[in-house]
Amino acid sequence: MNVRKLAMSSVFAALMCLTGMLIHWAPALIPFSILPVFVYLSGLILGAEYGAMAMLVYLVLGLFGLPVFASAPFGGLGYILKPTFGFLLGYVAAAYVVGRFYREGSLWRAITGVFFGLIVLYLFGLSYLYVILHWVLHQTTSIAGVLAIGFVPLLFMGDLIKAGLAVWVGQEIVRRR
């Protein structure tokens, strides 16, 4: 067990908690979620296992009731039934995928890792969104409807820009340490 990476994992979990709380306390300051940037950065900087562990700690803290998630009810087990909970599960998988693809110093591996992390995040988020809408809330929905709700708005809110920012910042941090 790498103590340095373990400590950095706790810092990333804390950053996720702080950012989630900041989004729901001051939505005018952050009109979009910057959480995916920290997800990708955790995979780039910490690697697959420690990056995923940091996201898992964030997820568990929220499920235990701490108000760390970005939207109401902000925490607790009831959050599992929210249609967007799949994106939180996707944070764990995306950080792992980014860390698996990335090799220190390789810009192309960083771009590839973050790109595949973005795909995994959407796969988890959109699949869960469909399941909750269709099977739990009994709303008639289609794949096109789910894409219109959970993909198009997020992509246009700059998810590709966030991914690029994570690659740039992650490369700089890894290069300087």
C-alpha cells in the first residue's frame, strides 16, 4: 500500500465532497458541475486503483448521509433512486478506466484514457437513467429520450472541454511531481 497515494486519494475524495457542496450552496458561482474534472484527474494522478478508491470514498460518504452530492437530497441512501445516481457510480468506473489507460508522460495515453473515461461515465449514467425512468418511475421513455435528457445537455455544457482541461492539468501535475 502506497501511503502517499492513499493520502492523495483522501484529498481527492475531500475535493469531490467540497465541490459537490459548493455546487449546491452557491449554484450561481458554479452553474455546471466540475466534478468530472476531478474524476479524470484522480485517474491520471493516482492511477486506476487509488483513483477509483477516492471516488468510492466520495460515494460512500454521500450514501451514509453526508450532504456532499450536488443535488437534493444531497446525501443518504434515498439518492440511489435518483435517475442521476448512475453518474455517481460512473465516477468510480471512469477514474479506474482513466488510470488503466494512462501511462505517465504520455499525452496520447492521457487523452485516450480520459476519452474512454468519459464514455464509461456516460454508459453508467445513461443506463441507470433509463432503468430508473422506465422500471422504477414507470415513465415511457426511449433511448433517444434518455440521450436528450442525459447526454446532449451535458455534452453541450462542456464535458469535452472539462475532459481537455483534466488532460492538461493532469499532465502538468504528473510532470512536475
